[in-house]
Amino acid sequence: MSLSKGKSIQIAKTLDVDPHRAFDVVYDVESFPTFMPSVTTAEVISSDGARKVVKWEMLIDGAPLDWTEDIRYDRELLTADFKALDGVFLHFDGTWRVRAGDNGTELAVSVFYDLGLPEIEEIIGPILDERLRQNLDAMLVNIQTRAGLK
């Protein structure tokens, strides 16, 4: 039996929106179910402005995934660091980063995840990896659209 090592995903997109507007959408996790079909719930359990604890539920190929996540926001740096506290993943953490660039606003997300079940990761791992990549890419596109509407 092999040991689980986890996977990393990094996706970035140049957006034609103000960086602060893009960050506002990243910050407004409660609205994700309204523009992300795969996200069924993003319930803020607690918030102090710079930190939120959020219960996430999503469907990937009809399979439910749920976890509770701690998100720490830095409005000055336009970053949001997140880490799963419990749920389906052994590890699920990463960073949202918004930066003003020469050609627009760069929005990037990096994720490290590990189901912690190497015996099933060999089977579902490639499918989960592809679906998470698709969902993160769709989030970037939808964040641009939503930021442009504000």
C-alpha cells in the first residue's frame, strides 16, 4: 500500500476588473452558490472581518464533498489563506492572491489537498484532480464576471 502524498493545483487568470473588486468577490464566499453551480452551500459560521469559518458543500459528478474551512483575509495584500478544519479531506488548504499587473488584474488560486485514503486515491484521484481544476478555473471566470457587475 502506498502512502498518500496529496496533490497541488495552481491556476491563474488575468482579469479585466479592478483588483479590489476581484478581492471583494473572493471575500464574499456566501455568494459563491449563486454563481458556482457546483457549490451548494457556503455558510459562514463565524466572521470577524479578517477571518471567516465557512461550511462548504459541493457536488462533483453528483458526489457530495463537504468540509469546514478557516479563511484568513489580508485586504492590504489582497490575499486569502484557507485551511480545512474538518470534512472529507485530510488536508485542504491554499491561497487566493489578487495582484494588479501590466495587462490587468491577476487572480490566482493555489490548493494543496489530500484525501488521506491512498487506496481509493489511485482510483478516484485523477478524476477528483481534474474536477477540482475545472471548478477552480470556473471560479476564476465567474469571479471576473461577478466583479465586473459590481
